[in-house]
Amino acid sequence: MRLPRLMSRSTFGILTALLQGALLWHFRAVQDPALLLKLQLSCSPIQFQEILNQLGPMGVELVRTHYWIDIFYPLAYGALLSRLLLAQAPGKTKPRAFVIPLFAAFFDEIENAVHYSLISDRILFDSPLFYVGTLSAWLKWGLIFLSLILLLERPLRKNRAPHDSPLT
């Protein structure tokens, strides 16, 4: 089954690159970009608040306003990684692994919604909602890395000679 041209790997690749570029441009004024990843993966409301304090009012406003881009980014990278995994399938067999990046995108959207809510209403810091956002962020990154490993695994296995052993 051939998908319409609009749903091609190159379309999703270009869309993902454009959205990533827009996010990088949006956050260009952040002094320490590592704080953005730390914010996503913070495991306690206190740590989350400390990172917001380090970002300062301008950085917090950038985080709060970036969601208008980031609402589309997970859809783009999820579709791209999924299409790449489908393209690697030999013959007519379709791997089930193509759903992994789609779940990553799903958890990214949950994380975005929760973090937007937390930044907009700090009273929510003490609610279980905080931990939903943290868990979603960790699951998102784990599933993205798993998708990348699966994408790299097949070409690497294909290039290794049959007599090569990973232990030698």
C-alpha cells in the first residue's frame, strides 16, 4: 500500500526540521539551553521551580509561549520516525515497532499540556499532575531513544559479516 505523497518520509522530515528550527530560534535567548531538558526531566516540584527560577522571567515566558510550536513538533517527529521504521521492514512484513515513536509523540503531548498548566498555574505544583508530566517526559525520551536504536540496529546488523561476533 502506497501512502499519498503528503505523508512521505521527506515531507515529515522537512516538517520536523522546520519545527526544530523554529524551536531553536524561539529559545535563542536562553542562556543555558540545558535547563530546558532539565526542566522536562525534573523529578520534583521543588527542582522544577528551581529551574524556572534559573531561567528567569524571560526564560519562563519563552517556555510558556513555545507550546504553539511544540504542539505540532511531536506529531511531525513521531510520524517521521514511524515512517522510517516502516520503510526498513523487509518485503511485505510491517514491524510493530512503528508504533513506538507514535507513543513517544503521545507522551510528549501529555508532557506539554501538563508543563504548560504547571507554568501557568503554580498551585498545581503540589498535585499529582506534576508527576504525570515528569513520567510522560521520561517515557517520551526513552521511546525516542528506542526508536533511534531500532533505526540504527538493522543497518548495523546488515553491514556486519556473519562470522563477526560482538564479543571478539
